[in-house]
Amino acid sequence: MNNINCLIVDDEPVAREILQTYVAKIPNLKLIKSCKNAIEAFEVLYQQKIDLVFLDINMPEISGLSLAKSINKNTKIIFTTAHREYALEGFDLQAIDYLLKPISFERFFQAVNKSFGVFKNNVTNQEVIPESSKNEFIFVRSERKMIKIIFDEILYIESLSDYIKIHLRDKIIVTRETITNIEKKLPTQCFLRIHRSFVVNISCIDSYTNEFVEISNNAISISRTYKENVLTKLAENS
């Protein structure tokens, strides 16, 4: 399959960085440019053949929706936004997909696979293999910005209903997310669910018993539901 030329358009530097990292993981995608506004994107679209645009909606001066309406119909669009209310209008413009921030690599990968199916109907998932299926970090939204969380810096994650507290070595980050969703984004060989409300970094466990693990002087209970799996996993690392 030929490379697909793509363009990133987003006014948030961190959001562009995330998408650039994701694009680099998929061999069939070729990033032509990462643009901070629609005006920059217009220039690129005029000068080069672009197959796919990852397009933010809520941008100053010229919105992503306005830009999408002016793009050649042969150029496909995947919207990226933090605003769910734009979804209907986005799909009215025949966008391939609509990704709600914060965007996981898994969700991004699904959208790209869908776009490959549009470009070539007989493409299968096996033809699109990411160079690496895992990052060394994720981004989470906190205090109105996207914050990079390096996996090695995480001690443990604590659930607070619809929010979670990510306990790092030097600080705590609070973000609106469920612990189940965040668990799916973590490398399974490094992190372990020990309780309905806790996921821990295995490498940060200082000691453990049949009842709790101790991390940085914090005793965290192992629930009955997870006990068998936890003790088996920890025994493998003994």
C-alpha cells in the first residue's frame, strides 16, 4: 500500500505533539506538516497533495469546520476536538471519524484503519501494523491543558469516582477519567490492578503481603476480587 500523505491542524502545541507521535508509529502514514492554524493548512493544501487531515475544530479566526468545507472532497478528514457537541456537524461533512480529546493511541489507530479502508477497500488490519503498540508516556487533561505522564514516574493511580489521582514520584495529577479507562492505556507488564480503586506500578512496590502492597510508605489494600491474580503476578517477579 502506498504512503498516505497527512496533515495535522491544531492550535494546541501539546495536541500536535501527541498526534505527531501517533503518526510516527504507523508506517503507511507520511506526515507532510503540522500546522497551528487553518491559514497555514490552506497553504500546504494548495501546494501539495494531502490525502488525510487530522483537524481540530475549535480554532481561532478560522474554525476547523470552515476549513473542512473548503477542502477538496478527495482529501479525507478525521476531526480531533475536546468538544463533543460538534460531532453531528462533523459527520455531516462526511468526516471519516471524530476523535474526542484526550485521544488514546488505540482510538487513533482505529480511525486510521478506517481511513485506510476508504482509500483502499481491500485493506485489512494486518496490513497496518504500528512500529510500536506502546508509548513510554500518555497525555492527560488537567487544569485546562494536556500534561505528559511518563509511565516510569507513576507510583500508583487512585480512583475518585469519575476522576482519578495519578500519584507520581514528585506530585499528584487529578484528571477526569475512570480508572478502568486509564488502565487500558497502561502497559500491562508494568501495571497491576489490585483493587477496584487502585492500579499500581509493579516496579514501585517496596513490599507486599497477602493483604496489601506498600509503595512509598503508603499501604494499599489488595481486594479479594483481585487477590489471586495479584499474588500470582507478584510471585512471577520474585
